[in-house]
Amino acid sequence: MDKTGTESAADHGNGRPEPRYLKIKNTLQEAIERGLLADGTVLTEDPVARLFGTSRTPVRTALNELQQQGLLSRFEGRGFLVGSSSAAEPIRIGLTHESLGLSADQPIRPRPGTAERIARDFEKNISLALPFGLFLINEQAVADHYDVSRTVVRELLSRFQDRGLVRKDLRSHWIVGPLTARDIANYFAVRSKLEPLALLDSAPVTKPRIVEAMWKRTHDALQSGMRLSSATIEELETDIHIRLLENSPNEHLLRMIRQSQIALVVNSVFGHVIGSRPFVVGLQEHSIVLEFIKRGSYEAAADALEQHLKLSAERTRQRLMAMSVFPEPDLPAYLKPLKH
């Protein structure tokens, strides 16, 4: 990958991988030329990156090239406007498959085989390390572990950095952790204010069948009386804290929320080791939030979500303290413990 972020998205007829930025550029260009994206439509990096499952680097390159071709113009607010005139009235839309003329099941994300092939496992291992101290991430060791290039590793690390999972130290080395009790308190203080705001934006436009499906998953989990897998717990957490909020049109708000949700990894690791029983109270609180939304009581749902997050902050802090006696997980060699 060069400065344009050119990890492969598909194969050209000549067998060489198509640069990711070019896949994004061509898809957006076709949507503009077909009139699917009207003049004045606002395009910014984050929504495009989420839709294509990539970092912002190739998106930035694609948008800049479209501007150079006269298909986009700079927007004084932030990002670009479709069309050559920056004086057009801004139109804000939620970017979807349909708005680009693609069917919902038509793949626009890069084929598994490079970054996407390793992303989930790489992220899982980084998340596992977070509560257990400070770790150095060895780029070359990651590349060797997954049999990929270092450019793939760097793209993923940049993506994780956007979400606050990793950072660079003063010598520009990638590091992860430690996640402390103070961090937990600070993250939850942010979440308890921002997530209810996103819910008020998102819940009224979330389809009732989606809310009903979330409620049913939570209800079934509470009624099962069985130990829930860590994957199930993660799915239920995702329902309330990600899917329920994602229809907010405020991308700045959603980005800040994503960056403050690092503490969710504590619950994931704790659930993997201890099981689901400690999460029953939290799931009951989830159910209350969803009940209010089903009734159309969005303010009450937002208040219930804020209360849930305040209670969760203390529960998560206690779980983090309990984890101090857990054995360190079996982490890959590319994560090297550091003294802190």
C-alpha cells in the first residue's frame, strides 16, 4: 500500500489487485454520474469509510481525486459537496448501499484475503490485552503471524487508532493499554452523556422490527436460564450500544461514542472467563430501554440508558479490579508486555 492506501479491494482483469481508493472512487463516481447522489449532497470521510469497511486514508484519496475531476467541491463546513459548485445548498443523507445504487447484498467491502481477513482476530487479541497492562505491538511480528504485509498491519492499526484501541508512544511505536479504573470512570462519564443523545436521534427512525428483534434477543437471554457465551453477551451489548444508536445523523457524536466504548472490552473478557451470570442485571436494564422504545417513549428510554450506563460504570470498575487476579491471557508473540 502506498500513500493512497491501496490495499486490494478486488482483482483487475490483469490479475493485479485493484487499489482500495480506486474501488471507492469508482463506486462514488458512478453514483454521481447516474444522479443517485444529487448536487449538494455532503460526503465526509467517516461515513464512506464505515460503508466500505476501511480506514479514512483511501477514502480521503478517492474524494480528493473526485474533486480534481470536478465531480466534488470543497464544503466550508467539513468534507465535500457533490457537484462543481460549493455554493449549492448542502444535502445531508445517511450513506447506504441503496444511495450508491447497490443492492443490500452486493459486496462493496474488500474481499477477505488481506486486511479484512485478519481484522477480527487482530482486534480481539488487542482487546484481550487492554485490561492486563501495557503492551508493545511489533508490526513485523504481526505481519509474520498473519502472513500479510506490514502495510496491511499499518492500515488496521490506523483504523484501531481512530477508535482509541491503540496509540503511538513518543518514539512512534504502537502500544496498547493499560486500561485503568480512572479510564473506566472517564469513559463511562462520556458515554452516559453522549449515548442517550444518540438514542434520541436514532431510535425514532429505527425500524420497529429491528427494535423488536433486539428486545426478543434480550428477553430470550434472560429467560433461558443457561450460561450465555461471551459471543452472545457481545451481541447483546452491540444491540444497545451500537445498533440502537447508529442511525443518528450526527457523525461527530457517533465517532466520540465509539472512541469512549473501549471499556466494553472489560465486559467481553470478564464474560469469557466468568460466564454470563454477572450480566443479568445489565440485561434487565437493556430490556427496560427497549420496552420504552417499543412504546415510543424515547425520552424515557434515553433516561433509562443514562441510568444503565451510570450503574454499569461501577460494575465494570469492579470487574476490572477482579481481573487483576486473573491469569494473563495467552496472547500472541507480537504483543510484548512492557513495564509501566
